[in-house]
Amino acid sequence: MLIEKNFSIYMTKITVPEPTLRRLPIYLQFLKDQQKKEVNEISTTNFAEALILDPTQVRKDLAYTGIVGKPKVGYTVNELIKAIEGYLNWNNLTDAFLAGAGNLGTAIIGYEQLKRYGINIVAAFDKDPYKINTTVNGIYILDIEKLSDLAHRMHINIGIITVPAPEAQEVCDIMTQAGIIAIWNFAPISLVVPKNTIVENAGFSQSLAVLSRKLTERKDQ
Amino acid sequence: MLIEKNFSIYMTKITVPEPTLRRLPIYLQFLKDQQKKEVNEISTTNFAEALILDPTQVRKDLAYTGIVGKPKVGYTVNELIKAIEGYLNWNNLTDAFLAGAGNLGTAIIGYEQLKRYGINIVAAFDKDPYKINTTVNGIYILDIEKLSDLAHRMHINIGIITVPAPEAQEVCDIMTQAGIIAIWNFAPISLVVPKNTIVENAGFSQSLAVLSRKLTERKDQ
């Protein structure tokens, strides 16, 4: 039986569990909402009730950021925001290249929140001559042929793939060969990458798995 | 202390764990890759090795779909594909409305895979007079004012929100009041919804939490 050994998902060992990482932005959003309401302190129980999570889980998750709550008081909202953002490295901007300046690529380039998540798109690439040398939201669209050389020279770590599925693997290869070590993939395929390369699938399919199943269960009630 | 009780994330009780739901599309993609290579049978170990997961976890996850592997043989690839797609209700199309026909909305409308995930966008809505009554990839853009009436009449269950963050809550309210019970939200805010409404955040922030942290840990090695 032939099994694809290089299949890339979950290839990279990671010390913090992925479900914890996926919950941290939810805690952060909640904390920022509380901050706006001038709430200064918050307990694990407050979190757990508002987010319908187990308090022990919340405590465990937050401990990864290095912040430990005080008994009976809980956490200082501002401190915890800083700790989570620091842990996720969202208070530092990392330069990224994007390949594929179609609708999705354009949407990602124009997504104002990206900088809040530590991503700074410095250039975008496409093979369409009508797009090359234009700008989208202030970002230059360059010939995809130039990606490799520029990524090397600019020491780019993050590549965002928004090309159609049939072209995604080729673009991914160009990126990894150019020294890019983390791929944010929007193409609905499983990319094959060198060992230690990080691939995060933007996960429309994963998001829709949750939505569809919940809807099915809701209708069955 | 003022805590927002209606905070919507994880509001809906669900029998299957969300991490399992998020892994099912990954198993499915892998199975389809194997199907293309004419692999007929697959064991938990094959899965676990290829996807770097614990075999017990894989077995547990797959059991939710109602399929139990045979000892020493494992699973029939075709059967398991059908079981997962059936479990996620991806073999039935559910009609959906989309609000916000900007770049992201246009990208979602044009996303060919959506039907494979059981979502059928039947109409899109915007408030921009220059967009209203045009078509995007064969989908009519209608005045947002018409959403409520049409959603009621067409018994629409799923609403996709791709409007900017400041408008998202208002659009969400229109949708839920129009009988929409599942929201796929791309706006970077926490929507407040009636009890039992399903909200799945498309989760750029969650995806980027995983990417950023993995990259930080990779650099620290």
C-alpha cells in the first residue's frame, strides 16, 4: 500500500497543544471587550461562564502564556492581554509575501486586522501580466518569477498562498526553496513541504465541518 | 464586574468534540489523496503516521462517523469517505445567503470548493448601489434591505457575513431575526446572537495564532 509519508499536516512538533492556541485569540477578544467596558480584573469563572468552557481548561490554557491568576482575584485584564499577545508574538510584525492576487489575495491584503495578528504583507506576487506592477491597497504586485530572489534577499519567513489549488504546490515549492519556513495556505490541497516547514491551512473546510455538523445536530433536536 | 453573558462562542452544546470535527476534513483530504492513488484500504496506523497523530485519537475520531475499522485490515477508503461526508452532511447542499460583496465576499462566492462542503450560496447582499443588481460568478447581488424578507420566504438556514467589522453585528441581527440559525462569520468581532444560534468564526485570528506561535518556537530551536 502506498502511503504519502510527507503529508504535511501536524508535521511540526509543538509544545503547546493546538486547541489551546486556537482558544487564545478567543480569550484575547473577550479580554479586549472587557477592557472597553473598563473591567480591570477577571476570574477563570468569568471566562468559563462567558465562553462556555471548563474553568480548569481556561486556567491551563492561560498558564502557557506565563501568567498565573491570583486566588479569589483572578487576572488583571491589561496584563493578560499583554501576555497573550506576547506569547503569540502578535506585538511584533513579521514580514510576509503573498502569492495569488485574485479576489481572495486582494481580500487578505486589504484585511486591516492582519497587522494586529503580527503579519505584515510587504509584497504580493502573481503571474497575470495585467496584475503585475499594479498596487492593491498600497502593496505592489510583482511577477511571481521574482519571488524567490526577493524572499532570499529580504529574509522572508512567512508565505501566504492564495493561488488556485492546481498551482499551490508549485508556489509552495518556490517559497520553501526561497527560505520561507511558514506557509499560511488558503488553497484547498494538502501541501507537501520539507521537514520542519510550518503549514497552517486557513481551513475553510475545518470551519465548515464545525458549522455543518452543528447545524445538523441543531435540526435533529 | 460587568461580564457580557451573551458572548456567543461555544454557546451551542455539541455532542462531538470540536477538535474532532476540525480533524475530520483532514482525514477526508488524506483519504481522497489515497483514493486517487487507488489505495483501497487503510489502517489507523497509516493515518497516524501520515498525519502525525496518535492512533487511538484517530480511531476515536473516526468512530463518531459510525464506521468501525476491522482488526488488521482497517477501513475501506471509499466507505470511510462516504461516512465522513455523510456525518458532516457534505453530501447534501444547504442554501446560504452571503452579506457583503466586497473582495472577501467575492472570493467566497467564487470559491469552487464550497459546494463540496455542502454550502450553496443562492444570493448575496450589499448596500452599495453600484454592486446591487450586478452578478458575481453567476450569483445576484441584491439590496441588503431585501435579505430579511427573502430569508424568511426561502427558509434560509445559513448566513455568511463578509461585511466590515463595524457593520457585522447589525447584519447578524437582520439574519437571525430572519430565521437564519447558523452564521459563518468572517468579521473580526465576537457576534452576540440569540441562544441556540450557531456561530462559526472563520478564524483568521485562530489560524494565525497557530502559525505565529509555531514560527516563534521554530526560531527558538
